[in-house]
Amino acid sequence: MRIGLVVEQFDPLRGGKEQWSAQFASKLLERGHEVHVVASRFSDQVCTIPIVPHRLEGVRTQIEFAEAAERRLRSLGLDVIHDTGAGWYCDVFQPHGGSRRALVEHNLMVLPRWMRPLKRAVDRWLPRYRRFEAIMARQFVDDGRILLALSRRTLADFQQIHGVPGEQIRLGYNGVDPDRFSPRHRAEYRRAVRRWFGLDDDTLLLLIVAHNFALKGVPTLLKTMGRLAAQRRPVHLAVVGGKRLRPFERAAARLGAASNVTFTGTVRDTVPFYAAADVYVHPTFHDSCSLVVLEALASGLPVITSRLNGAAELLTEGVEGHVVADPANLDELLARLEGMFDPAERERMGHAARRLALEHTLERNVNEVLAVYEDVIRRREARRRAAVDLARKPFVVRRRSADARPTHGGPRRSPVSQHVH
């Protein structure tokens, strides 16, 4: 197949969506597909992947990106167009951040309660949010496209918030490469990374990999570390990722946890940090299906995350880790962490975590997405045949106004493979 993949930035260091896109494109290429990537930026790290790149120059807003992507895609004659959340012209729409309306609402949860209604009222009038609404009006349409939801939580958001009918949605969790993320790497990296942090073998090393610190629960973790430091517990937190570190470093100092927390900033390879850690903690306020949670599971780490993470649907409470109800509740998080000081408990959960990850591999994920592509093509062909049969019926008068034209996105090609709307 000739496949189009749309992502704002084709750069695996940007975040989970971008990392997944690069890994997914590589797997498609291994299977003999031709992959065209439409993006505004391509990092040096992915230049070695033999995709067909289509760089969109000079786009400043998301609407400009979506419009430019549509223009480029219309000229390519692809079999399937897969958008990861940036545009509107596609056969498969898979917003890795889930529903933007749900994201906006969950973002308010990091604010004090008294501030949320005010922020909600102000946001409605901001040009940025009005642009988001304009984009979403063309993304969640029923024009033959299929929506891929990364979790049941996201699937429910598509239905309840955007009114998408269930038959238009497919469920497919993220997948992880179990060879790249594996307990086997501990022998190579564990001791060296822990020594770099200045830790002995008995100190409990917690890990979070994130970029949007506020949304992913880093402030909650810093307060938790402050309490544990006051109790003189042998514990350290590694915060991997992010760029604006100083405010969070100052917060750790105010909480008395400066010597118990290390901020690494952006790293090119997270594998050594998973290998060095004992527990992965991710008290997020919003994640459709956090890829880093799957990476931690594959690395054999117990995971503590929140119910607002679609990846939490994969966990069994007390088996591979724990799911907290409220990502801002320190007492709940501390209670879940208490059992993690027991090496035997961590080992038991770590083995279960690895088994769970092996059920959700990247290979399985690719198979599921390819099945959706084939479904898209079958449905398109069925609509084409229906249109041909209708055209052959006698005594049927078909009229169309001279100025009629399509009103929204969705690939339109030659008469042989054209979508019928």
C-alpha cells in the first residue's frame, strides 16, 4: 500500500505521538509498504528512515498546517491517509492526545478549584481555542473515515463529547517494542546510571518520563517526595524529559526534596533510565494511552498511574502496579508507594508487568492498524460499487447544482478509487 502518515513534527524526541509515528513508519516499511510522511519538521534522527518526506513550509497555526496538509495529500494519490491528530483530510483519524475538549477540561484540574470556572469562561473567547473548535468540526465527521481510539476512555469521549457513532470507531491500544524496552538492559545500564544519580543499591528509584510536567503530575510527585524526604525514606525521583526545568527545581527545593529529585531534561534514549529504575510513577491528569507506561511495563517495572490514563485500563490493580483515583491526592499516592519499598513485591509486579507488555507489542499494534486500513479500502470499494449500480439503473434522474462542492475533508481520488460521500 501507498500510505500517508500526517504528524505535525516527525521527531521521536518530541513525545509519545512522535515516537510512535517513527516506530510505526519503520514497521510499515519493513513490511514493504510505501510510506509518505507529511509534517512541518523532520528531525535528523529520522532522516535515515527511508520514508517519502513532505515538508510543509511556513505554516504558523494548526489551521494553516491542516490546510497545507490537505493540499499536499490531494496531489499524492495514496491508498490510505492516516492522521495522528493534526489535520482533517484523512481516511483514518487517530488523535493521540484523545479528544481536545477532554484535554482542555482535564488541564483545568491542575488549577485551584476556584480558578477553574473563570479559566473555562475566558478560554471560550480566545482565538486559539476558537481555532481548535473550527478544526475539530472537520475532524469528527462521518464521511467514510474511521476513528481510532487508543483506549475505552477515549472511545467514550468520541461518542459523548463529539457525537461520533460507535460503528465509526475502532479501539486499539498503543504497542511497545519489547526488544528495545526489556529487563535485559539492566545488566548493561543499571549500575552506571544509578551511580550517576549518586544512589546506592538500596535506594528506591522512582521514574517519570514526561514533557508537560503539570499535566503529567510532576507537581504531585514533588510534594510526595517532600513528605518522603521529611521521613528520611531512602527514595529518589528521576524526572526525564522537559525543557523548562527551573520552576520545578525551585519547587523541589521549597518542599525540602532538592537532594531527592534529579531533572535530566530531554534525553535521546530513555532505555538506560528504565533499566536503572525500580518503579515507574505517572499520576497524569490526561493521557489517551500513555506510551511511556507501556515502555515501563516492557522494562519489567511496576507502574503507578491514574485512572485518567487510558493505559490504566490494561492494568489489574495490585498485579502489575496500582491505579490511583485522583492524581492530585498525595495520601493515595503515598499509600500505593509504601508497598514498593519491598523488593519482593517489586519483583512480583515487575514479572507481571513484562507479561502484560508482551500482550501489547508494536507488532500487534501494526497488525491492528493495517486491518483498519483494509477495512477502509473495502468500505470505499463497496461505496464505489453501490454508486456504479445506482448509475446503471434505468429511469433515474440525477441532478446536482452547478456550484455544489464537498464541504469537508476526506481523500477524493480518481473515479476508480474515489470516496462517495
